[in-house]
Amino acid sequence: MSLLLLKNDLASRGIATDVADLERDDEVQGVRCPLCGWRPTAASHWCCWWSDGPEPYFASCGAEWNTFTTGGRCPGCQHQWQWTSCLRCGEWSPHEDWYEEAEQ
């Protein structure tokens, strides 16, 4: 039995897109982690799940959504999150600290 390996050379067709550019295009404007500077995209999702973090205990519902589309309010149980964890560095910051001040 022999194997025939074929090279798939799609890169030579010039249709590849830099993933970093796609992420920048999809960033939520005016929002960044106050600790590491990471900017979430529209596809970034958080889960309404209480864990051993700074958020006081509450009966979480498990909903998943982009917390910045609702100002930190869970669309499932209406819990208003006071803290948000960074999906890059994993650290917690007050939700309000994620919003950049508008330049004048």
C-alpha cells in the first residue's frame, strides 16, 4: 500500500487574509481591557456563570453573549455584572473600567 501526498498550495493564489487584520476590523470600538489592552470583537462571548471571582454570588443562568452589547447586563437572568474578566489575560476588572473615554 502506498500513500500519495499532494501539496495544497492555496497560498500561491493570493486569496489568504491576515487573521489579525480581520480581528482588528471586528473590534468593539471604545472598549479595551484596562489591564492588558486587549480589545474584544463582536464575536467575543462571556458566560453568565458565577465562579470564584470578585463578582458577589448570584444564581447564574449560563447565558452566553457579548457583555459589551448590553452594558454588562445578562440577557438571560438580567443580572447586572459589576466585574468583567478578560478573555486574553484572564484577570478581572470593574466593568465600567473597560470603556474608554471619548476623545474630544
